[in-house]
Amino acid sequence: MSPFEAILLGIVQGLTEFLPISSSGHLVLFQHLLGFRQPEILFDVCLHVGTLAAVCAVFFKDILQITTTILRLPAKSRAAGGLKNLYRADEAVRMAALIVLGSVPTGLLGLLFHQYAERIFTSVALVGVMLLVTGCMLWFTRRVTDRGRPALGLTAKDALLVGLAQGMAILPGISRSGATISAALVVGVDRKTAGRYSFLLSIPAILGALLLEADASMSQTSIPVSTMLIGAVAAAGVGYAALKILLFVVHRGKIYRFAPYCWLVGTTALLLGL
């Protein structure tokens, strides 16, 4: 693999990982239309590390606040009169708890259907159908107002539903960001919190996916380390920009504008796959 190809793959990964158009779905289509090969496992892991770095950079303050709160949890709990009171009053504590809770359905679906999803990963027709579904989920958000509940209004039910939506993204063509943000908006979460929770929830999901890919064959690669680093940096840089753009769109209630693109690509994929 040349450095140019690594940069191209990094750009594709960075754009499609965060914009609600399904990175896995586009990978299947590129494989079918352009003879595009799925990257070696170690290189794919490097690209995911790049996009994870982008999430951590954008939400650095949130991650730092949640981490600091967890480290000081015993003292804060005593001061608040117990964990229950702290959960009700402290936004970082509530967010941390609901990230853990939302990761449960995602993790269960990932473990149960990971191998099955790999077997259907080459189905262009399936990608088409799932992209149409993603477009419909995005379109349903167009009437959602920004009068939803803020972070302290997030509930366990919200976390489970959004986590379930994230788990659906194991299917190629279902956008993780599109599914989770749409689910959060539809159940009544405000736009800013929907985008924030969606991507904080993505951190354990991406880490889990990396662990599933990390097997003995990872260390066997023909790609130079410098080329893998170039791809990771490209994925991180483009991913950072794509994430900023998506949050801008979400905060203005315009995420449904990605629906026509998903429908167009989904219809094309469905026709190609039949």
C-alpha cells in the first residue's frame, strides 16, 4: 500500500465514520464498484485509532470532567449524601453512568451478531436496504424541536434505547451516528445533548470493536509503519473536521438533510445488488 492510498483510506474513514452515511456500508460499495480491498486488520485498527483520537479531541473537556468526577466519586458521594443524590444532581456522574448502561445493549449485540455480520458484510443489496433505513431514521428527526431534555434529564430508558440503536450499526449500511442521534432526538433529548451523548457513547463502542479485531494476525502486515501512521493521521484530521461539521448540523436540527443522500446511495446499491 502506498502513502497516497493510506491517505485516501484515512479520508474515507474519517468522513464516513462520523457523518451519518455509514462507513461500513461505503466500504462494501467501494469493494463492489472499485475493486476496493478491505484493509489489513492492523491498518484498519490504526484508522479506527485515528477516528477515536478525533472524538477524544472534540470532547476532551467532557472526558476530563467525567474522569475527574469518577476519581473523586467517594468524596463527592459523601458530600451529596449518597450516590443516588449525586446521580440526580451531578451531570458528569449521570453521563458516566448512562454511558456504561448504554454500552450494555451495544456490547451484547456486538458479541452475539459479530460473526454473522461479517458473513453478510459483502451483501450489496443488504447495504442498500440498510442505507434506506438510515435515511428514514434521519428523516424522522425533521419535526423534532429543540425543547428536549438536557443532560440531567437523560434517563436509563434513553440510554438503553440509544445503546440499542448503536448496536444496530453492526449491520453495514446502518450509520452509528445517524442511528444514535436520531434515537436520542426522537425520545425527547435536546439536540446538543443528543450529539454529545452519541459520541461519548461511541468511545467504548470503538474500543470494543478494536478489541474484537485484535487477534494474533494483527501483527502480520506488509504495510510499513510510516504508511499506517499517515493513514491514522489522515483519519484523525478529517474525522475531527467531519465531527465538528456534524455537531454544527445537529445543533441546528438539520441532520435530516443527509437522508436524501442515504436514499440515493441505498437505492443505487439495492439495484446493483439485485
